[in-house]
Amino acid sequence: MDPGSLSAWSLGTGAILALSLSLALSPLLAPLARRLGWMDEPSPRRIHGHAMPKLGGLAIFGAFFAGMGLVGLPWPGGASLPLAALLLLAAGLVDDRVQLPAWAKLLAQVAASLWVVAAGVRIEFLTHPLGGMIALHGWSWPVTVFWLVLLANMINLVDGLDGLAAGVASIATVPLLILALQRGEVWSAAAAAVLLASLLGFLRYNFHPAGIFMGDAGAQFVGWMLGIITVEGALKGAATLAISVPLMALGLPLFDTCFAILRRLRRGVPIYQADLGHIHHGLLAAGVEPRRAVGILYVVSGLLGLSSLWLATLKPWAGLVVLGGVGLLLASVARRLGVLGGGPPPLRLEGPHHRGHGPAA
């Protein structure tokens, strides 16, 4: 297929295949996870009350690559991209089974990201807030690796309630798909559509009450692939959009990650140390029922996604101002919920209204 063209037929069939496979594989992988021991066990930092299978990432991964294979577009960077994604998935599966140390997970994320960067998947320009473009030159490598590693971890951090990570990632994918179609970024449009379909199929079995989790393997892969989509779409070439646009589209996991870093620094603990202080934990501590908390965060994520489409029409400096304003607004809400730290974690696990199923990260 010509990489500059994408028919509605090939896009539709690829997305339908991904949706169908995700729907089919997710319930099949749950009993397999139980037999093989890929289970998320209850613990003081978990908010589910019983062991849960966590091989759902395999369903998302398999559905995505099958759907993209049917679409037939060449991979950016050639075979390096699917191979690097497989490396990331494998490291995530090992982590889901034996709980790797933070440095080992980070090493796998950096290695996978360097692999695709070396193959040409890079952010080479950024918009200047006052107009024009900034060529990154030698900074292209570290900037792209940082971006991909950041997104690989962002989705994992919001994976704390049934359906939350998959739903938020699905919502974030929609504006990226719309922007890619508007800009004629064919591969990014196809990848966004197929990833969305893969997530929706999995979400059928991950929404409350969940029957399977995506695990670190799935969360890392989804976040990393969202990063690849933005690098090849919104941040591609000299016609790149303002950085505020993809940041706003990914606003909920982005701001939650920033709040987590700030919170852990204030408490004097490593930034990679898991806790129960995320936005969804703050909502639970305020007495919000888990399913309603997920709905609230879906709405917030949807509003941020719509805002990103509006930001694409603004000057770069105006987009950054709006992004900063939204950040301050969410920080104010987070402070009220006890999410910014400075005290003990806000969540207490006692009580039936805190029996969500997702893992705390």
C-alpha cells in the first residue's frame, strides 16, 4: 500500500479485526493467567480484594499488531518498531510475573525507545512559543527517548481502578486520530484507530467489575505506542504542532504523573515508589464510589481531549498559556483531594465503597 494513502476500507477492516481479536482474546487469557500464575495479588497498596489475572496486555498487543498488519502500511523505522514493542511487552510480562526492580523496567523502556529512535522515529523539531520552529539536531535522540519513556509510565500510573487506564487511553487516542486525519499523517491515523479498537475490545472485560487487568505489560505498551503515534503524527517533521496539543490530549495521565512526582518529592521518597495518592485515590477517599470515580475521570479526560483540538488552532504561546491554566486548575482540585502530598496518603482501604479492582501504582 502507498504510505501516503489510506482507504476507509483498509482502516475500517484493520480496526474491526483489532476489536474482534481483543474481544475474543481477553476472556481467553484470564483463565490462562490463573493457570500460569500471572495474577495481581491483594496487598496493602492494592484496592482490589482478591487475586486478578493480568495478561490483558497480550490481548491489546496481539489485536493491535494484527489490525495494523491488515491495514498494510509500512512501519516507521521498519521492523525495529514491532521488535522494540515486543521487547517492551516481554519485559512487562516478566515484571507482571516476578516484579522487576524499577531500574530494570526503566532499562527496558529506554532500550526499546533507543531502538526505534536509531531507526528514525524521532522528534526533530519543536514549535517556538513566539513563532517558528526549533531544530533539535543532536537533542532529537534524548528528547524522543524521554518522551516515549514518560508516556510508557504515564498510563501505568493511572491504572488504578477497573477500566480507568484503558478508558482514559481510549479517550486520549480520539483527538490524536482526528488530528492525524486532518494533517494527512496516514500511519498515525491508522495506528490511533487500531489502538482505539484494541482498547475498546479489552475494556469490555476490564470495566467494573473487571475480569482481567492489562498489567504493566499492557499499560507500558499502550503508553509507549501513544508516544510513537504522537512522534509520527502531531510532532512529526517541520510542520509539527505545538507541544501543548499532545500534552493536553494526554492531560489526565500527564498531570497525574506530575502530581505524583511532586508528592513523592515532598515526602522524601523515590519518585518511582508506588503509593495510594493518585487522583482516583483522592476521589475514593472523598467517598466517591469507584465506578462513579471512573466516570468522572472519563469526563475530565474527554474535556481535555476536546481542548487539545481547540489548542491546535491557537498560536503556540497561547496553547502553552491554556495548558498552564488547566494545570493550575487541576492542581487546585488535586490539592483539595490531598493528591499533592505533604501528609499521609489520602486513601484508606476500609469500607465497601473502596473496593475497586485496579492495581495502585
